[in-house]
Amino acid sequence: MNDARAPVAETEPAVPRLGEIGLQNFAPYLMNRIMGRYNAALRAELAALGLTTPKMRALAVLSVIDGLPISQLAVHAITEQSTLSRALDQLAAEGLVRRSPDPTDSRAVRVHITEAGRAAFEALWPHMAAAYARMFRGISEDERRAFVGTLQKIHANIRKHEF
């Protein structure tokens, strides 16, 4: 009988399956659930202002970073560019945003929030802030800061854009 043993191949550890991890321990699932509830909490206020989620996201971003090219606005607003373009058409028709040619790129268009757009966002902001506060009820400021810091690191790990 030959006593020589074949070398054991190094194998990577098995990746646990979703059922083994569990939905309540799977971060992407939890993040989607949280954002789904956050958006649902704002739905009535959005409707009362004649806004949709893509419109609200555009106004929110423009209230902080005005004059973005549409392509960058789509990234910041986490909205497909085609969906955002339709929302911007409606926002422009309502006088909440205006478009202008990009002075450095003749093919690009920049989007600016108008005073009416800023007023619409300011009317929505207290509801957004209240929903945000509810998410962190019972969570200390240190825990919140650590959580947001972790989210920023995760975002850096998966980021496709430099901004």
C-alpha cells in the first residue's frame, strides 16, 4: 500500500448563503428597508407639495450644491438620468429649477434651483428632518457619528464617481 498522501488543495472558506446570514443581518437588505420606510414617511408631504421622490432628491441636492451638470446631479440624486430628465422638465415647468448652458462644455447643461424651488424644499425640509430624527431615536450622538462614518467608508469602497 502506498502511504504517500496527495497534497491538500488550499480552498477558500465557503461564503455563507443568504439564508445562513439571515435578512436581518444582511446590510443591503436593511439599508433598503430603512430607505423604503424613510421615503414612505415623506410620501404624503411630497404629494401635498406636488413632488415625487426624484423631484425631491433633485431639489435637496441643488439646495446644497447648486448649478450641477445633469450627469452629476443624477449621481448625487441617486436617480437614473432619464428619470431625472423627466423630473427636471416638470420642475422647470413649475418654476422650481432652471437650466443653463455649461460655460465650459457646450454639450452640457447645468441645473439651478430657483427661489420658488428653494421655498418648496424648505417647506419639505422639516418633514425630512423629523423622519431623520425618528430613524435615530434612542441612538446616542456618538453611535450616530460612528454609523455615518461607517456608511462613508462603505460608500468609498463602492464609489464609481470621484464626487
